[in-house]
Amino acid sequence: MGSFVGRKRMSCSYYVPFDHHLLLLGFFFVSLLQTVVVESKTLNYTRYRQVSSLRLERIQRHLDKINKPPILTIESPDGDLIDCVHKRKQPALDHPLLKNHKIQRVPPKMPKGMKMKKRVENEKEEGVSDDNKGAGAAVAWQMWHRNGTRCPKGTVPIRRSKVDDVLRAKSLYHFGKKQRRIPLSRHTDAPDVVSGNGHEHAIAYTGSSEEVYGAKATINVWDPSIQVVNEFSLSQIWVLSGSFDGSDLNSIEAGWQVSPELYGDSRPRLFTYWTSDSYQATGCYNLLCAGFIQTNSRIAIGAAISPISSFDANQYDITILIWKDPKIGNWWMSFGDKTLVGYWPAELFTHLTDHATMVEWGGEVVNTRADGQHTSTQMGSGRFADEGFGKASYFRNLEIVDTDNSLSSVHDISTLAENTNCYDIKSSYSNEWGTFFYYGGPGNNPQCP
Ligand SMILES: *[C@@H]1O[C@H](CO)[C@@H](O)[C@H](O)[C@H]1NC(C)=O
Ligand SMILES: *[C@@H]1O[C@H](CO)[C@@H](O)[C@H](O)[C@H]1NC(C)=O
């Protein structure tokens, strides 16, 4: 409530660099980490379920349905096949509610206050965006661009799903779906805190009394290691509406994730997710079910991000904006400064056809407690928040879109981490980074057994 009141004043008083106690604590953790070198096991991605030929046929039929006939296929150095599919053949249009959907080319209204600087699209993938020079980080792009071939006009790039991708999932039904976040006891004002099924978070969130029409952030990209194939580590924005307690939570999500189960490797990938019934029957990751409409020929959802940040060296980040077009009501997503990726049609949702009631930013991991211990699956860079720039992962320039379709820095945020000995979060404010936070951690360590 009243989050924009006194913004100017806050921008001075907010800038409190981490105090000495925290710094000392940081050193303490660093020395701890050095003594606990967890042996990194190579995951075996080819340990599939054994399935009958009948099952294989069924899987193939499903894949034939979701993989649309490509006009051109581009092979990425990481082994991905990127299919350039005619816009009107994309999987979204299989959705029963979108049979006669007319694909929007651009949203009629962008949020006000958006820097729409003309940036020459990075032909070279490692190109540094001028917008980010001051921030000390460069923009991360996508690995398949290294092939050099582009998808032709009028097509959209879609990562092809393979039989192996399905075989790594628990079942065909579970492929591309998300395990339900089971809410435990919560304060009415707090976001979904779900430690019950192994999901752990380090997040910042807005108060629940606001009407929110979008959210934006620039997210540092790392490749956290994952100990067990069916665990994951992600860093994302959640745009939420409805109730966690009911069965009708609407959620739109985007960011990067490392998910060996979903992708068969340990690379951070751009992902999207949506649900309109609390992660039950509707929704899925990326384009693995009908829903998200892609409009861009350069960004493939589910594709590996490259380059990625290195410890105490080059930092890379991605900027994601999700907002509701006030005229038609679709929820759009843009990547970088101005690249429109596509949109979630208003028809997909119930509560989100109106507005969002909460935004969350931050990290989530799954800890399966394999071997009876907290696993060493990392969040962010695998370092605690105190370590700061170049070491810990960050979200910067947290912004929300208000009733007036204006983008502005978010000021009233709360933070939450279930167990700060495993993963933590520290938020702050600066003129350049606006509201920002560092977050993450190593998972298993003597304080997080
Ligand atoms: C992975 O698991 C499969 C099936 O269990 C096995 O055949 C293969 O040799 C394993 N690969 C590695 C690298 O351990
Ligand atoms: C680019 O993709 C094409 C088509 O799949 C493939 O034949 C070619 O080898 C790829 N080029 C590079 C440089 O990876």
C-alpha cells in the first residue's frame, strides 16, 4: 500500500551497503565453503525409464502433435534442434480457446516509462549492449545464434522436443508440467512458502494489496550445479493472481532455469511457464502445451542462454518484462531492451484477465534430500548474497507496471528465504540499480545438513 509515496526520499535513505557484520559473515561462509568441496558428480542423462514399444508409439504421437513441421531447422552447438515454424502453425493455436485467434503483431500499448532505445540488434552474440555498460554486465543472448542461420520472416523458432526429453520425465503426463507447489501455513500477506515438497526459495515480493499490471527485472545468469537429475534451480519473475489456498491460482512465470530433467543438460535456459489452476491441469513450461503465442523469430523459448557469468569475471544478465496490454488484455513478454517475444492470450486465464495481485522475483530450487541430506544443488551462482557483485547472483532494477500502464521502480518489497543457511537473499537500493537484491547459496554445507 502506498508504495510510491516518498519514493525520492527513500532513494537516499535506502542505499545502505551491507554492514560490517554481514561482510564478516560473508567471509565466514567463504571459508566454510572452501573446506566443504562437494565432489561434483556428472549426471547420467541417459538413464531413462524402460518403456514398451506401445508407450514409445504414444510418446511419438504426442511429439508429432507438439513438434510442428519446420520450414527450416537450425542445429545449435549444444545439440538443440531449433525448428523455424510458420507463425500460424505454432502449438499455441492448438488450444481450444484459440481456434480463431488472430495473432497480434505488437501490443497496442507498451508500458510508459520504458526506455525504448534503438539498439542495433546484436548480430554478434557476444555484443555488449550500451545500456548495460554502467551496470558492469553485458547482455546474454542465445547459444543457437552461433549457428549463424536465422529463422526466416514469418516463422518462429521452437526448440524441438525429443523422445529422450519425455523419457526423462516421470510420465508423458508429467512432461513439461510443474509439480504443484503445496502451500503450508502462511500469513495472508506472505507469498507461497512451500517447503513441503522440497521446493526452497529466496525471493522478494510485493505487498498483496496492490493491483499490478506487470513486472520487470534484469537477472544475472549463472549455471548453478544440480546434484540430482530431477532437481532444478531457477531464477525468475512470478506474476500471480488468485489464491494459493484455492485451486485457481493464476501464474505467469519467466526467467532462466537449469533443469536436467527437462532439457537433458546443465545449461541455463530461457523459460516461460503459466497456469490458471494452481499448477494442476492447465499450463506448462515453454511451448510444451498450447498457450503462449510467439511473435519473434530470434528468441527460442527453452534455448540455452550464452554467454553466462563466471566467478569474479565477466557478468551477463537478461532483462525480462511481463505486462498486460491494457486494450486487449493479453500478457506480453519482452526480452532485453525491446525485443517482444510473444504473449499469453487473455483467454488462458481467470484472475489474470483482470490484474495481478502479487509479484515475486528470485530463486527456487528443488531439494530431494537424496542420501538423507540437503543436496548440494546450488541457487544463483551457488554463493550467498553477502558476497556481492561478480560472486553472488543478482536481480536488479525491479520494476512493476501500475494501473496507469506506467513502469516504475518497486519500493515496498519484502524478502523471504525458508532456510538462510542453505540459500539467502539481501535487498538494497542504488540510483543505478534501483531496487535490487543478491540471492542464492550452495545448498548443502555444515549449517545446512
Ligand atoms: C547411464 O545409464 C545407462 C543406463 O543405466 C548406462 O547404460 C550408461 O552406461 C550410463 N552412462 C554413464 C556415463 O554412466
Ligand atoms: C547450422 O544448422 C544447420 C542445419 O541444421 C547445420 O547443417 C549446420 O551444420 C549448422 N552450422 C553450424 C555452424 O553449427
